[in-house]
Amino acid sequence: MEGLSIMSNMINVNLTSEKSQFVDYLNKIKEAFETRLNEFKSTRFFKEKDLRTILYLGALLNNTTYRQQKFYQTGSIPKEVIILFKIVSYQKAKFLWKKCKRLQNSIAKTKHIPRTFLYEKVDDLLSNLKEGDWVSDPEDLSLAMITGYNLYSMAILDTFGKKNINPPVYEKIWHYDGYEKNYSFQLGFLSALFIFRVIKKQIRDLKTSSLNKFLKSYIRNPNLRNLRKILRETNSIILKIFTTNISKIPKNDINTFLPYDNIQLDIFKYIAEDTITFRDEDLFLGFITGFLWEDCLKYSYKEKDIFEDIGEPKTISVGGKNIVTEDHYVNQFKKMKFRNKAEKVAFLLGILFQTTNHEEKLTVKTGRLDKRLNVLFRHFVRKSIQELYMEIYKTYIYLWSDQIEKSLKISRKNVNDIKYFQKLNKIRVKLVKLIGTLPERVDPNEVIISFIQGYESFFRLFRKINR
């Protein structure tokens, strides 16, 4: 985040200034925190006693972790939180409170630094919370804790950092026809941004890829329950990365920001909102698009028509044979006479299916896509077109994940050299823009013909350029 080094240095000066001045800064942080907290006051994260308590405890943890690093140059609290994080309980919350309480009091006594405003709040909440009141879903409790932690980080940024941050550019994609105000799509989209960024960061910083296993589990059965499970595991990895890097942070640059905390907060707003009912299909459609954004869409979304810049395709020769490139496919697409968007989607879907299906058989020696096509092709309407699109991406992301694991084994010491599975970027971006605008009714026969034409385009083009 911009301004973090400046902000950290400002806080360091503040922590050693006169007590009255420091109290003034604490009040400013409190005001910013309360403003941020207002975004959650209508959700169950604030309404339920146990969730509200753990939310404030997460914020207290953030402040205590900073003070611990600042004054004692240690980071034991985050290490213990990793163990507590996956399953939060009343006993574990009390244990964490005792740790924070001891450190807050110790620093206040030895360094003459006032305790945070969160200290009294957590003390009051826990005193009035009995073990029988601890009834919320353990996953919600863990998410509430990390939410409180990140809310405090945002309050610090609002107080000392860069203000008036522009909305994320990826929000523009939500205004495509068919996606606007689709909260399931938006949650899936944000979750994919978060998860895939953390996977890459895990590989780079920890030289491991354990999150891939949870990704594959979600891909096999993409529902809300499995999405929440992988989000919880992703947060655990974030804490591991943070803990690993603590010893590398210079004293003057200490901060307690977790990577991608702003995206996390947006995700948790959806999950904590009782009034939203999520549809698994739209969740996965958003997840696919989030993956696509990270893979290639963020590099080309500004272009009005990504196919317009492609002229006559260049020929690449390998082993005496000319290769069919994406430019060849796009050139063929531009020459076709389509009557509607459904036929365009089907044609491009045929290309994506053919290449992914071939890669699946070649790489993992399975034919799952063929089986799914046999089922969906019997009645090829709008719903089955979208289902096939999602089935293709189940295989595509699985291949992406599989390549990461294989590459990491080969090149563990040079993780920056790992190349990820990435094909047909322009075609996949074009499909995202078209798939959301599919008409409710399509002629199955006409769409099937376009799909077959797209599927067979490789063979036609191969024969054409290898006369």
C-alpha cells in the first residue's frame, strides 16, 4: 500500500511523543475505526454477541501485535493466532485476551504508553459473554476475527495514510450486462482475486503451495460452503506469510497490515450480510471471472474490442509444422457470419473447449470434459451453454493448479521462473463480455452448429496453413 512507510514513521514519532498528544492520536484512530465499523453494524458480525466480541478482539490483536513488535521486537502473538484461527472458541478467545491484556498493561507500565481504546471494550464484552453465548458458526467466528483485525488496519490508514482512494478498477466489470447487482457473482469474483493472489504470494514467500489442495476441492464442488472453507485457509496462509516476514521488517518500518486486507473486508461484508442469498452457479461464474482478471483481463479490459487490433496472423513454425495461434482463431472468427451473440459465444466456446480438452488428455490423461459435453450437448440451450463454460474452467483452473505444483517441485529455489498455464487470453476475455449477455432463448440447432465450427476450426486452420 502507498504511504505505509511514511505512515509507519509517523506512528513511531507519535508513540514516543507526549502522553496528551498520543491520546489525541488514539482518539483519531478510534473515530476512524468507528466509521469503518459502521459498514458492519447491520450485519450478523455485529448483531451477534460472540461475533461482535471476536470482531473487537481481532482489532485489539492488531494493536497489541504492533506494540509488541515496536517495543519488544517479538511476534509471538501472530504465531499463536495461526493455531487458534481455524477454530475459534470461548476458551481460545479468553486465552488470546489474556495475552493481549498482559502485553497492553506491561507496555503501559514500562513505556508509559496509554492502553488502546479497544482494551476496555473487549474487557466489557468478554465479561458479559458466557460460554453458552458462544453459538455462532466457527467459520464465521474466524472471519469476524480477521475482519476486526483488518478494520483496525484500515482505520490506521484512514488516520495516517493516503485518503480518498479511488474505487478498484475491477468494479467496472460488474457493470457488464447480466452481472450488475449480482452479489453472488461479486463475492465469487472478489474471492478469486484474493485466493489467486495469495497462492502466488505463498509460492513466492513460503516456497509452498498447500492452498492449491483447497482450491482443487472447491473446483470439484463449487458451492458456498467450500468457498468459505478455502477463504478461511487462505487467511491462515496470510498469517503465516505475515509471521514469516516479521523478523525481516526494520524497526522503523513496522506495520501490521495483512496482504490484500481491503479485498478481505469487501468479501466479509457479503458473507456477514443476512439479507443476501447466494447462488452457487453465480458464485462460480464470478470466481471464474476473478481468475480471468488475475490471469489476463486486467491487462486488456480497457480496450473496446480486443479483436480489432489483430490483423493477419503471423505463422510460427515448430518441428517443420506451422502452429495454429490465437490470432488465427480470431481472424477466423472475424470472417464468420454470425446472426446473434449466442452463435458468437458458441463458436468461441468450441475453441476453448477443444484446446482445454486436448490439454487435459495430454497432461493429466483424463477425459472428464468429454463426458460433461455428452450430457450437456443433448439440449444445448442458454443454461447448458453457461454450464459448459463453467465445466471448461473447472478443468482449466485444475490444469493451472497442477502446473504450479509440478513447476514448484522442479524449480523450488527459483519460484519467479515458474510459468503458469495461460492460453487464448483474448478469446477468454471476449467470452466474459459475451456470456453475460446471452439471450434467454436460443435456437439449440443453430448454437450447436456454431460450437462445432469453433471446435473444428483448429483442424481447418491447421490444414490451411500446412498445405
